[in-house]
Amino acid sequence: MLLRIAALALTIFAGALVGCGGGGGSSIPHGGGGSSQGSLADATLRIIIPQKTTTNGTRRPAYISPSTTQLLWSLDGVSQTTVGLTSTSPGCSGSGSSLTCTVNFYVAPGSHTFTFTLEDASNKPLSANTTVSSTLTAGAANVLSVTLGGIAQSFSVTSVNTNFATPSSGAPFYTMYGNNAVTLTVNALDADGNIIVGSGSLGVTAALTSVPSASPVPATLAAASGNTWTLSSSYAPSNPTLAGAGALVVSASPYPNSGGATVNGTFNVQFFVPWLYVAQSGSGKVTTYNEQGTAQSVTITGLNAPAGVAFGANTSTASPLPSPYLYVATVTTATPVPTPTGTNTVGPTTGAVVAYNGDGSTPSLTGSFSGVGVPAGIAFDTYLNDVFVLNSTGTALQAFDAQGNTVSISSPTISSPTGIVFNSTNHDLYVSTTSAVLAYLESGSADSAVSSFSGLNSPSGVAYDSNLNEIAVLNKGNSTFSLYAPSGGSAIAGPFGTISSPVAIVYDPYVHWFFVANATSIAAYNESGTLQTTSFPALSSPASITVVE
């Protein structure tokens, strides 16, 4: 597999110049192959320096780094005067997309060997050709074609697929989510981090290898077209919080006569398979599925009418760090008790929150989520690492830390709540009720900067689209969902049709889908409302969905 590398065609036009002094430019001594006694070949070198770009689109069938500021060259082994190539240099003009520099010089007719190297302002070589041989004839239109090979110093790995993430600042891993194949683009970079593009080529190899002390991941890497590869994975963990690990090893051979060296790179890749955890109120359990609707191995049973489920990191300092926690809010309705007079006494309906590891086991917490009302929903605040419980009875909104200890907040009044979600961008909590969508600060106070949401029809849930920074509102009244700006107001997209009488919605940031549940099933929709899958098995009154990785 070859990586597309830039090559520059430099054209030198030669004509007759009588005597040694006529015309502008610089005189160059006769090289070893010079044979003329009274004339020099007049040569013009034209260099086009492109504007810096972050894409790898073809600029032209040549590689000149946008960081180029000077030309170093030699004639028959003798170094010549360095030529500046900036907007203030003689013979250079242009702006915007490119800078064009024209360099005039005079060469003794005969056979010569040239070297050309383009450098940046710090004298770092960016592209070069160390051996350019040609015979120039005075009085003739000589053409000298020069191909400069880009000099690679490092690599970049990117993908247009939403289920492949590049590392954030300081992070050591690239991450592949799920088992949908991704296309990887591997680009060679010059000393200033510019992508080397063009019609020349470097020989590049890429392979996926195992990582010491980690189990091999069932993944393959196949060459596609150009400088791309297809990464496929069949990783199937027993717990979605368990990551697989591998390493992408790449190598690039230097372009011939560029003076560069072989460059190697290793990119660590971790593999996650996101699961959906679905709280089924009718059957008293939480079940798990992958994004295509296939049932997974973890099932949590024996729950009292689970009304909400949320996933969040824990604050443990143990090493290794325990799995992040799954929080399940449940509702217990007291059994009627007959009295001697024949009437029934019904005890209060109560609620609870229980934490689980991703594999369904129960962790040991320092708190107990004491005083929970009757939950209607639950959300995890990824900024404060707090759990917020939305109640239909009792204190409307309660906060706890990740260990279940009470966090003091204001207590708003919320009537007939149906769902809650945390916005990781503005750190607001958005609550849906049967007639409105409300926004609250983490302190529990209403966010006065958020306007009323219009166009609602019996909202039954809310979700946060972290890709578009939008709030999705699920409308049970007309079986639709619409997208709103976090500031509220009118919908900016939708309504999009869903399955009938929807009751819960969640956003999956790894595939950019919304999963919507009604009393018996789940369907997935993309951000444009197009149906993606309905391959979930029959369910029993799902009340809440969360995505876990």
C-alpha cells in the first residue's frame, strides 16, 4: 500500500545570455560539466507555496509544504546562496490560497547535478531532491524537471466514522466504539505537521498488533484505497466497561533522493462495545443490548418497577479503578392490607436508587441514597460526578454524589415529571413534564436564561445530543421527537415520527443515534429522524434507557 506523497515538478527554462554580466539575477560559476566560453544559460525557477490546510485534499500534483520559507540548492556539489521564499522576498507575490516565487539564476551550459531543498524558517527540511542531473545548452529552451519528495517526520491517523475517536489532549488511546467497520486515513506529516500530499509516493505499511499484558482483540486491518485502511472488530466483552487493546503500527519509506529516512509510528487503540441498558418496569429487570438490538449477557433481575437508569463514572481512588457505576431508580408500591372493617389500608409508595457495576454485580458504596422520593427519572452529572433523582412524589429534585451521599441543592417544584437529562456543555439539567420542558442549574435553581420550549405535545422524555449540542424532546401525544437549542424556544429540527406512544429516549454519542422506547419495543433514529433499526426483542414496559461503554 502506498501513501500519496507530494512531488513537485520544478521547470527551469534556459535561453542564451551573452557575456557574464547581462541581465538581472545571480551568476553561478561554471560547474564541473561546464563547456561554454562566453555565454550562460538563463534559468527561471517558479515555486508555488500553498496556504496551510488541515485536510489532505490534493493541492496540485506536487508537494511544497505551506511552511516553506527558503530554498537551499547546490550546483555540482557547491552550495549556492540561500533564496528567501516569503511574501517580502524579491520575486515573490500573491496572497490567500498561495504564494508564487520566481527565482532567476544563470548556469554554465553543460552537464550538471543540482540539489534542491525547501526549508521552513527554522531551517528544518520539508521536501528535497538531492540528485537532479541535466545537460543545459545555451541558446535552447532547456527544460529541467525536478521532483521534490516530501520529508516525513511523523504520522496522523484520522477517520470520518463517528464510532472512531482520536485522543483528546494528553490521552494515550485512539478509540473504536462498537463493531461497525471504520475507515482509517494515515497521513505522513512534515516537520511542521503539514500533511504531505501529491502525486509522488512513500511506501507505507500498516498493521494491527497486540499489546503486551493485554488479551488480543479480534480485529483486522485491511488495505483499502490510497492511504486508507479498513479496521474491523468482532470484540464481544462480557462487560461494556471492559476495553480491548491493540496497536496500529505504521512505517513510511523515504521518497527516492529526498534525503529523508524511514519513519515509524505506533498508535495505541482501545476497543469498546457500547451497550444499552434498558429498565423494564413491567418485568422488574434491567436488560442489555448492543446498538443493533442483539441481547447481551448482563441482566439485573428482582427490581421493583425500575423507573430510571443512568450511567456514570465513580470517584474511587482504588487501583485499578473499579468499573463505572450503573444507577437504577426503583419504585415500590405497598400491597393493600385488609382491615377488620373490610377496607384496605395502602401504605406509601416508596423509591430507592441502587448502584451496579457494568457486569451487574453490586459495588460497596459509602452512601445509601437516603430519602429518595418516588423516582420518575435519574441522570448523571459528568461535570460534578453527581447523581440527580427526579421524583414524582416527595422532593422533586435530589442530588447525591457518586457514592450515594446526599448533596444539598435547592428544591424546585415540578409537576408531573416524565424525564431528565444532563447537558454536558452548559451543565444544566433539563426536565420534561407532561406539559413543558424546564431547565435547572446544578444548584437546583431554575435557569432564567432558558426560554420556554414551544410546540410540545405531552412530552414523555428528553435527551441531550452532545454532537449537535441540542436537546431532543420526545412527544408522546403525537409520537414524534424534535430538536431544540439549549436556550429553548421553537424547535430547530423535526418533528420526526417515532414508534407509537413513546415513553423514553436516549442519545448514543458513538453512532449519533436516538433510541426511542414505547411499551413493547425500541427503535433507533439518526439525527435527521431516519429510522436505523428496530431489531430489539419484545420488551415489558421499558421506562428508561442509558448507553454504557
